[in-house]
Amino acid sequence: MVLDLVNSDLLSGQDFTGISEAEAANNKEEKVKEQIDLVLKILPPATVLVVYVNPGKQRIKAIDDLASQVEYYASANAPVTLMGIVTDSAYVAYGDKVI
């Protein structure tokens, strides 16, 4: 499953205009965490979660915390990286189902 936060409007708009860089980073962190939490509620067990997001200058803790919440996950921040990770993830998910 790909959670695409680059091509959505979730990380833009009023929550990010006219505020400091630190506030914008906190808002981004909160919104990414909200979306990840929503996806985790419906994620089947043998699924690889790929989070596609442009983190900016900071790491996103919600993505780092995925290691304790799902067996397989990855993050991508560029189109080529996304394509490679999605392809690799398909092999991992298929292998997990076969075993």
C-alpha cells in the first residue's frame, strides 16, 4: 500500500502559511502521523506500507516509529525512489504470502 502525501493537498494550505519553519515542521509531523494511524487501522497483515512524502529539512518521527507498528515499511521522497521501493515491496509482500 502506498500512502502518497506528495501528490495530496494534506501537507499544504493554511496549516503551513504564515508560520515559522519549526511550526510548519510540527504541523507536517502531526498530519503525517494522523494519516499513518488511519492507514494502520485498515492495513492487512501481509502488506508493505510505503510512505511517499517530502520531509523537508527534518526527519519525520511518525515514519521512524513505524518499525514498532508494522512488519514491513519503507519511505520514499522522490519519484524514482518511490518506483524502486514499490517494486521491491511487491516482491516482499508476495514472498510473505507464499511462505
